[in-house]
Amino acid sequence: MAKPSYAVKRMNPRFPFSAQAEITLHDGTWLPAQVAEISARGCYVDTLEPIPVGTEFELSICDGTHTCELPGKVIYEHVGGGFGVVGMGVVFGNVGFEQHSAIDAWLVELAGHRSGTSANP
């Protein structure tokens, strides 16, 4: 049986992005995670523990220099490569100006790297 394709038409481009993350569930449970891709509306994270689709949580993303904390919700998940890693598509919840600014700064830098140019002249 063929695996489902996760390639869909997205409204916002998604960029490869490597950053540490922390997921805090509403019951206080904390899980380490790794962000693998990011867009203006969400990201793709890997964890060692599955989180059910529809679960809302607080997500903290740190690229080593900047940290952004925002609400997230699992919209899909799949087990990857037999290594016990669970990949999840996360949509961002209502975010404020500071969170938008942090995400936008990352995206501008990533878009510059993708096109082979620098975002800073």
C-alpha cells in the first residue's frame, strides 16, 4: 500500500529550518522537539513522543540566538524512518506582533538563502 503524500498546495512557502523547540501541553507536560521546516503559518517538528492530531499546546522555538513562544496545534502526524521519531505538522494559533516579527525575520533570512542572496545588503 502506498504511503500518503504530504505534498499539498500551501498558501505560504515552507523553508528548511533547524531549531530546537519545546512543546508544553496544557496539563504541564513538557516535550523536547526539533523544528525541521517553517512557514508563516506553521512548522514541521519532530519529537520522540506522539501528540494526537488536534492537540493544542505552547511551542517555544529557539534558533540559538532568538526564541519565539507561540500557540500551536497538531494538524497531522506520521512516524518517520523507524527511529522512533514522530513528525508533526503544526499550525500556529493566534500570534502577537512580537511572534510575527520573529517568524518574519527567520523567513526573510531563509528566503535569502534559498535564492542565493543575502537578506542583509
